Amino acid sequence: MTTQKTATVTPAALLVKKNKAHFPNESEVYRRARNELLVEEIELRRNLERVAELRRNLPPGGEVKTHYSFVGENGPVTLSELFGDKSTLVIYSYMFPKGEHPCPMCTSLMSAWDHHVQDIEQRTAFACIAKAAPIEKLKAAKAARGWTQLKIYADGEGTYSRDYVNEEGADIPGFNVFTKKDGVIRHFYSGEISGEMADPGQDSRGAPDLDSLWPLLDMTPEGRGDWYPKLAYPKKG
């Protein structure tokens, strides 16, 4: 494991003294509170960078010895083939409750990703896999959402999902990263924060949030509240 280097940084409270932001008619009380918040935002950014470095420096994970196969829009494909010409593969396992319709939360997240696939694939291979529905239903749902870039696959046998998402075969979301070097595939990272790890009164979620919807709402007076995305909304007007 690579030893993390500790850099000397200026205390956040001193950096905030360089803040030149101000807005029409704001009070001194507001500016003082906003600068106090800015200190915490700088510390949050630093913590995110620290955690990202710790994640990157994880030792090699377990070797993938099972021959996993999936069904894509163009037919069968193996886990190894999902890498394409990349050495890293990101897989998001999405929910498709009872094989009837996609999970609204997963759909919200994947809709945002659809426009970023070309950007993501400059760095890593990327795939979305569901275990609870056949590929034809996944394709229909993809078309209904207007997705054009996401690569979707069905884990028909559910073997991959049981090994890397939920060993009991429950239809829950999962996020996994794999590496391939010299033909050997290894598991690198998985989101492991569960609902049992949530603080009192806190909505259970991973960290950081994969869906930019939530951080955006966190910046509003109302916050994210108890609202959740839907698959469709009433038309206005």
C-alpha cells in the first residue's frame, strides 16, 4: 500500500480571509455566517481529496476467478470483454423491481450518466447491469428514457450479482470497480456503506453521492427533504 504523503496546507480559516465574494444588500451577520460555512466547505473538499487518495491506494483486491457472462443489446458478453481496451471497468448494478419497471432512483442517476458516457470512457470502461429483468425489458426501458449512450446488460443467471452485489440475490443497487492487468481481473472497490450505517435521522446513502441531484438540492434552503425521484411527472400547462 502506497504511503499517503502529507502536504503542508494553509489553515482553512486563513484561506477564507482571501474571500472577496459579497452580494447586494447582504448583512454583516450573513457574511460572517457564510465565511464560517466556507471554512467547512474547504475542509470538506480536503477530506474528499484525502478519501479519494486512500481509495486509489487500496492494495490489490481479490482475483476474479469465475467466468461471468451477461446478455447485452447485441448478445452475450463476458466480464473480461466489458473492459474493451481499458484496464479499469466500472459497473453499476441497477434495480428493476419485480422485472416490471426500473427503479426511479436508479433511473435518475443513470439518466445523468447517459450524457457523460463518452467522457467517462476516456478513462475507464463503464457498464450498467440489472439482474431482475431480461435484456428486452431493459432495452425497452432504455428507449423510453431516451438513453442513447449507456451500455446495459442483463445478469440472467444472477451469479455476478450474488457475488458482488448481494449474496442473497436481493434486487438492490451496487457499485463496483474492477481492474485487469496481464489478463488477470481483480476486484478493486465496492460501495459498502449500508442503511445500517446511517446516523439517526439521516437518509442512508453512499459517500460521496453518485447522483449530482442530491448535492444540488443540499445547497437549497429546503435541502433534499423526504422527496425522491419518480419515473414520470404530470405535464404542466
